[in-house]
Amino acid sequence: MVSEIDNIELRVATKEDAKNAQAEIDFILNNNGDETVTGLRDELQQCMTDNAGAFRTGESLEIAIAKVKELHKRFKNIRIKDKSKLFNTELQEAIEFGHMLDYSAFIVESAIARKESRGAHYREDFESRDDENFLKHTMAYMDDKGDIRLDYMAVKLGKHELKPRTY
Amino acid sequence: MSTHNINTQKVNFKVFRFNADVDYLPYYEDYTMEVTSEEVVLDILNRIKWDLDGSFSYRRSCRHGICGACAIKLNGRATLACKENMNDMIKLFGNDITLEPLSIKRAVKDMIIDKADFWQKHDAVKPYLISDIDEYPEHEHLVSPKQAEELDDADLCIQCGACHYACPVVEINDEFFGPAAFAKAYRFEADVRDEAGTERLTEMHKEAQGVWDCVKCFECAEACPKDINPIGKITKLHLMLFDKGLATSTVASRHAVGFKNSIAKHGMLDEGTLVLYSEGPSIIKHIPVALQMFRKGKIVLPWNMPKSDNLDEIQKLVKSSSTAKF
Ligand code: SF4
Ligand code: SF4
Ligand code: FES
């Protein structure tokens, strides 16, 4: 196990990465729109709780993805009041919110594609586990435009044998 | 079925504002809000930031009274924001509430202070177990429940700094370790696994920084949101110093012994002789104060010193309760 972790190849950060991070901060500090991060965050939290909780359906997840995309657009129109470089927790919350949007998209797109129920992913429209089609890890990648591509990786079962959960 | 009523009431908040980057002087901002009986002080800080002014700044993390980040002052009282219920605060102080950082002179931005001195002192008392640890032990190091009790809850400290910035000695003496650092030092001194010997304890004895400069005002005990009672730990460190023979004769340790001698002799405090005992010949510098105290009747001339009733019982008590050798 530990040796596997040691073997993970980490990508070396480039100047380009640093520039992107700096651009993200500059955008938040200088953008002069009329949305507040708090307002958008409240909407995202409510939407994800209602539509992408443990119990979800294809329909509710489509509502969620539409909302996440809408919020992505509206995020371009934010303004924060605190412009200072000292303990700027408003900037911090805005950066965090941008990432929350990305991760919400990962969660929802993966859930839409997984047409089965497994653990805390309970699709009310596909109530049983489907090992034939979904005994695999979801890998999700986001491109520059914010579109998500899904890929899958085989599960190493090791000592575990496959059997239905009957408890 | 029991019903739980949620009520709301109007509260006027006066909030300390300051940004060390741009403001020359701090100022206060007023916010009037409807406060529900379910809210804690941290909810108010959040609502100011999220609904009224995004630039308002404070520290928070756990919202569960365990990370120590959110300590502030509410109407001058040290308050762990996520622990105190607003209703209780309104009962204590009424509907006009002032929110300030723990230490105004250390303010960096609104409620956020520079806690560097707090952490420096924390580090200075060697806040870790000093022990020669066997890297491949064959069995666990047993600590009995009774031995664990010796810590006297000192291990529950969350480093919030409330006691430190409530301490009047910290305010005037830069070297003083302060109540939180003492509680931390005690936490390891009282640990049976600690083998620091005299290494940590000698630091506690040194003048200016050590336990003897505590004026026993109990502010730290009052301020602590976790009921650590730092002054209680300071007293235990005093006793440890005497027990281990580290309390060399200084003004401070003589002062402590002088207290005991005075009580043993008179059953009450003879302040004049006490100062003479503590300070020796340098008492001369206190003559102006002594004359004032004499005029007010705070001290009497040695031959006029009264004796307490039941002096023999007091003397027996002193004898039976003295565990330390002087
Ligand atoms: S009792 Fe001692 S340590 Fe505690 S606040 Fe007072 S002076 Fe400071
Ligand atoms: S002793 Fe109490 S007041 Fe002092 S830092 Fe620890 S928890 Fe906070
Ligand atoms: S937020 Fe952690 S103690 Fe209050």
C-alpha cells in the first residue's frame, strides 16, 4: 500500500500554473460585477442539498448540473469589497467558492453517468447495484472550458469477493 | 409535547474595525440586527461578514469550541464566539453589545490579532513530552487513571489566548510567560512520563518570566472558556519549585515563605514584616508607600500586630497543610 503511494507520479508545477493561480486571485480582487459570493454560495448549497444528496435521480441531477453551469457564469460577475492583501478572508472565501463550483460539477457529472446505486450514491431511478457495468472507479477530468470528460479505472478487489449486500 | 420557542430581539452591535494596511486609527461600526435565541456569537460575526460587510474579518474554524481560533472580547469580557449563546450574552449585558479583539494593541484586522507573543511563550516552555523514548517498545507505557488526573485538565487547553490577553502582568511585563504557557508547562511537569527533570521547571523560577511575577488576580481563571483555571496550575508550579528544591531565595520565593511565616505567627498577614522579609535591606525604597499604608491602617507597627482568634488551630492547620520544605 505505502509503496503504491510512493510510486504516484506528481506533476511538477510550472510557471504557467503559478500564472493561473495569480490570474484567479487578480480576477477576484479586481472584478467589478454585481453578484456576491455569499449569495451564489447559498444558492449552490441549497441546490446541491436538494438535488445531489445521497438520494438522487437522473432528473434531479440534471437540475443540479444546470444550476452549477448557471452559477459558473454568474461567478464571472462577482465583486468583493475587501481589496486588501492583509488577512483577506473574503478573497479566500471567493477562491474556495470557485473550487466548490468545480467540485460540484465533478460530483454531479459522475453521478449522472453512474446509472446504478452504490453506497451513498443512491439513484432512486436505478435502485440496485450493477456490478456488470459499474464495478469501476470514475475518473473525471476538466478541460480549460470547464467541460468534464469521464473515464473509468478497474477496481482491484484483493481479498474481497463480490456478493450482494443483504443487510 | 414540549414546545421550544424561538424568539428574536433587536440588538445594537458596536464593532471594532481596523485594517493595519490602510487605517491610521481604529474606529467602531454600528450594526443593528434581529438576533434569534438560537444564535451563538460566531453566528453574528458570520452574518456581519456574509450579509452586511464582506471585508469584516475574524478567525474561526471548528465552530465547536475546540480549535481556539474565535476568541474575542464582548463588552470587555473574554468570549469564545462559537461557544457563547447570544441570549446569555443579552441577559448579562443587555441589548447594546460591543465586539472587540482580545487585545486592541495587537489588532491586525478587525477581530484578528497578532498572537506572536502568545506562541513565542508557548514555545519557550518546551510544550512537549521530554522523554527518552524506546523506538521499539515491547509494551505500552501505562499511566494510571489517578496519575492522569494529576494533569488536572491542563491538557484541555485550546490555546485560544483568552487568559493570556486578560492577564494584567502580560500587559506590562514582556517577559512574563503568561497563564496559558504556565498551564502548558504544568501539563507536562505533571505527566509521569515526562523526564525533563529540572530543565523546564527552572525556567518557571526565573524572575520576570516565571511564576513568581503572577499577581494572583484570577483574571485568567475568569477568562478561560474551558475552565482550565491557569492560576491553579501556577500555584501547583510554586509548590513543585519548593518540593524539588529549585525555589532559591529570591524576593518572590521569600515573599511566599513570608506569607506562611506571618500566618503561622499571627494567624493573619503582617504586611509590614512581610515586605521586610521578602526584600531585605532594599525595603528602604518602599518607605513612602509604607507611610501611606500606615496612615490608612493597612499596616501596623510590629509590636502592635494583633493575633487572630484560635491561633493554635491556625498553626496546626499551617503545619498539617505544608507539604513543601522551605
Ligand atoms: S492570576 Fe496571575 S497569570 Fe492569572 S491573570 Fe492574574 S496575574 Fe495573570
Ligand atoms: S488556558 Fe483556557 S483561556 Fe488560556 S489559552 Fe487555554 S483554553 Fe484559552
Ligand atoms: S471556531 Fe473553533 S473554537 Fe470557536
